[in-house]
Amino acid sequence: MIRTKIEELRKKLEEYAYQYYVLDKPSISDFEYDELMNELLALEKEYPEFYDPNSPSQRIIGQVLDGFEKVVHKRAMLSLGNSYNYEDLKAFDASIRKSAGAVTYVCELKIDGLACSLNYENGSLAFGVTRGDGEVGEDVSNNIRTIKSIPLKIPYLGEVEVRGEVYMPRASFEALNKQRQEDDEELFANPRNAAAGSIRQLDSSIAAKRKLDGFWYHLPQGRELGLNSHYECLEWMRAQGFKVNPNARKCRDVDEIWAYIQEMGAKRSELPYDIDGIVIKVDDLTLQQTLGFTAKSPRWATAYKFPPEEAETILKDIFLTVGRTGRITPNAALEPVRLAGTSVGFASLHNEDLIKERDIRVGDTVVVRKAGDIIPEVVRSIPEKRSGQIPYVFPDTCPICGGVIVRLAGEANHHCINPDCPARVTESIAHFASRDAMEIEGLGIQRVKQLNDLGYLKSVEDIYRLKDKREELVVLEGFGQRSYDKLMEAIEASKKSGLSKVLVGLGISQIGTKAAKTLAQAFGSMTALRKASIEDLMEIRDMGEISAQSLYGFLHQPNNEALIDKLQEYGVVMESQKQEITENFFTGKTVVLTGTLEKYDRKQATEILEACGAKVTSSVTSKTDLVIYGEGAGSKLDKANQLGVATMDEISFIAELQDF
């Protein structure tokens, strides 16, 4: 009786979820849904013997894993060849017709997300896997189950696989970034990155909060199920309860395909999710099999990639910001406009020369786009829409401190030369506390500005005096005892960050993360580094004369010497334990990373390779020993193949590290 009651509740909740998240036609109120869910949760807690991983309750119960298991795909998940214009599509169509004669295509929106595979057995979701390298992916089933539009049970009782794209809706993305901004966390660049980061969370409760979604568009076993066309496969998946994009359309020739592309391109900004192109597939499944595959992609499909999205808006103002080095950056304040899935209200104008070259004036109608669909930029002004706007004159005083700003001969940028400029001070403190430097969580730029305005944080060393300001800080709006305690823990932990992190945090011109690590390994301590001559510094790998002079000058400037001494007094560790590198496959190799790795981000992979004794560079040359590639690898991988440079996919990379 109890089991029957539980099963009835599960079935009802799945049906209501399907109506709400797939059909967008809810049949009960949120209150009624929550009441049923609470009833189910209570019964499952009282009767754990009836546990089911595919219960609707599992969508909201977080589980924490130690890592993701690798899964070999039953059928390879290949990538698509790309088309960029009408001529490319004509060539694709000609190659198809040469082999097959008359043909019908299906055009679909290319969802900008993360490719995944769902596998069902006996009518239940067995596991969900990321694409990975196409041969091997990662089991992300716990996170897949949090996506409410994905059916946990389907009518078909045989073994079946469906493929599609997990994505983050624009509304979810904006809400997530708003929350991260309030929490002083790094923002996601775009919805795709946010989706990829969310589906690979080890704690599924985090994925659940981020409200992912998915569209499903490929049924590898279509012919085995008695279906004749790709369009029939879409209908079959829809009938099983999968969310299938409603914009798929049959097209008979290139002109109809091109018309579809133009139509969907015009609607792109209105969609509640990001797309980056259109996928064109031969509809007939038997013909697909006849046309076959290349080593990397099916011959019967191509992906048309949209050019960078552009939009017109009004440039309301040009304002200046000041960085920690005193660099002045002009920025455009724009009438907000939607681009590549987000609302854009600001864009960097870089320097005075760019403003002059593009003749950008306050009040102009301008064309904006996102470079790489990430960074907003002003492409050009539209003079014919101008009505009396005058050329912009770059100011000669700092907008923060009112001091003189200068532009040295041969340089593109202006600088505020006042070392006590409040903007320079706050930016320097925030940089010292940043993730790449001392990793003091809770001390982002907004918090630094707040504490600077109140007089509690006037210099970097003041960070380590905040412990004496408990009574003043806990009463601040948005602070409190818990925030104070967490900040003090982070500050105390930062003291053990080591020499390389300190060097990054000090913000020395020409000394980035990579150089800081090299110097820390070479000298071992700040004491030894301060004793080094310019000639000694130049003997270090990748340290040129300019970098050596910059570092030497910084370390021997009286104010900086005093700062370093103070930090040491407060217990900041300025030593580096020299790393003994065990000889391994990567030792001594020059390595280039390209594409998107799923297990590591670019920074993590670089750190791992450097710890193995490799040198990581950004461009492929004849001196490159190895190119490690992930999903979306492009020109660098092609160049490696042309030059005969060895290549390694992510799975092989991980396997080699395990051996090490």
C-alpha cells in the first residue's frame, strides 16, 4: 500500500513537471506541487527501502561526489563540420546531391551549451554522460537528474540513448551572475561557460540551484526503432517526454536553408537561450548511413556558424577608470542592448587612439558586439546618424584624485602619476587579495572600497591589521559576525600562500603568475630575491632585461621595501619550498594547450604541466614538443598536424598524469 502511494506520487509529480518544464502549460499551482513533493519526501524518509534514484525528489536532494567516473560512449559522439556563408552551404549541398540526388534536410537551432548523452534502461534513466573527447565522457548523472525538463522515466522500456545539449537559460544566467556579484565572486563570461561549470559540480545541490535546461535532438538508434527520418526521431523523442526544440524545419534546397538561417538569425536575440548557429542534417536515415562519416564528423550534416552578433545603440557617455598601476582606461556607457545572451551597458574603449581612429563621440549611435561572444566592444560609430556631436577630448586630470595624468612618448595609455590616488590604492589592495594572488575570499573590490572609505584599509599591510577592528566591522551593513570570522580565517590562511603568490600580489610590472612561479623556484625566498642583481635575474628562464629591471627597481624602492618588511612582520610567508621534479613524460617539453578541457580549466592544466617540469606556451611552432587538445580545438591543432608536432587528447593527458 505504501509503495503504491509513493509510486503514484512520483508519477503525478513527473507528469506535472513535464507539463510545466516541457510543455510550458502548468496544470497545478506551485503551492500544490510543493505540497505533493513534501508528502513524497516524508514517505521516502520514513520508508527508505523504497528508494529510487529516479524519484522526482532526487532532483532537489544534493549528493557530493569525490570525482566523476569516465564512461566510454557506446557510439562515438562526433563533432560537426562548419559552414560560415552561403557558398559553404552550396558546396555542402553539392557534395550531398552528387552522391544522393534529390534530398530533404532538417534545419535546427544550434544550442550554445554542453553536449550530453542520456541513456535509459527499462524505462528509467540509467546515466547521463558529457561528450568529453567524443569517445570517453564523464558520468554526470547526479547533476542531470536536477534538470527538471529531463524525464527520469519514459514509456519505452528498451535500451535507448538520446543526445542533446544542456544549456543555461538567459534568465538563469543573469540571476546566477547577479548572485555571484553580490557574493563578490568571479562572474561567468557567458551562459555556455556557466552551464559547463554547473554540470560538472561535484555537489549536485549546486547544479540544482542553477536551473539548467536541455534540448534533445539526436536518436542514434532511430533505424533500430523502425524510424525512417531524422524528423521522425524528433517526434519520437517528443512523444517520450523529451524537450525537443520547436523550431526544427524541413528544407528542400540551399535557398530554403538560407532563408531559415536569416529568419532565425533575426530572432536570435529574442530567444530565452543562446544559439550560435544552425545545424543542417540530411533527413533520411538510410541516406545518412550511406553517406557515412569522416574521422571527425558525419558527411550528412554541417553546422552554420553565425558571425559575431552586432547591434546599434546610443553611446551615452565616456568615463575613465583608474587601475592599480595608474593606467587610465576610457569606457563607453551605453544605452543597454542585448548581445549574445546578456544585456550590455558598458564597453571598454581601451585608449585615446582607438576613440580617435573610430571617431567615437558622446551621443553617437554606435555599433557594438561581443568579441568572441564575451567581451563587449564598440565596433564603429555611425556618423550619418549624428546631430551636432563634437569630438571627444581626453582629460588631462585624473577623475579620482584630480592629479595630472600623462601619456609618455611611444605609449598608447595615459597614467595617473599620483601614487596615493585612492583608485590606485583600492585596486592594488583588491589585486593583492585576488584569487591569482593571496586568495583572500571576501575581500573583493567593493568590500575594499567600503573599508577604504571608512579609513580601515588604506594600504596592503592594513589587511593584516583588520583583526583589530572587530567591533567596528561587525556592525557594518552586509557584514556581521559570520562574515567577519570568515574574512579573518581567509586573511590568516593567506599568510601561508608562499613567495610566488606574494610576488603576484605585489603587482610588479612585467611579473605575472608564470614569472612569479619561476622566480620563487629559482630563488626560494624573498631574502635571496632582494639580494639578486639585474644580471642574476636575467639568468632566470624567460626573464628578459625589461622584466629584470622592473623587478629590481620595485624591490629596491624604499616604500616597497618597507611594505615587504611589514608583511614579513605580520607573518606572511615569503619562502618557497623548492619542488623536486620526478622525471616524467612532460619533463622538459614545450607544451601548448588548445580547446576546452573538461576536467581542468586552462589555469589548472598549466599549473599541473609546470609542476611536471614542462614549459607551457601559447603558440605552436616547430619548437613545440606537444599539443594537448580538448573540445573545440581549432587552428592550433591544425598547425600542429601540419608541422608534425605530437598531439594528445584530454583522456590521454589524464592517463599520463595518473602514471606520473
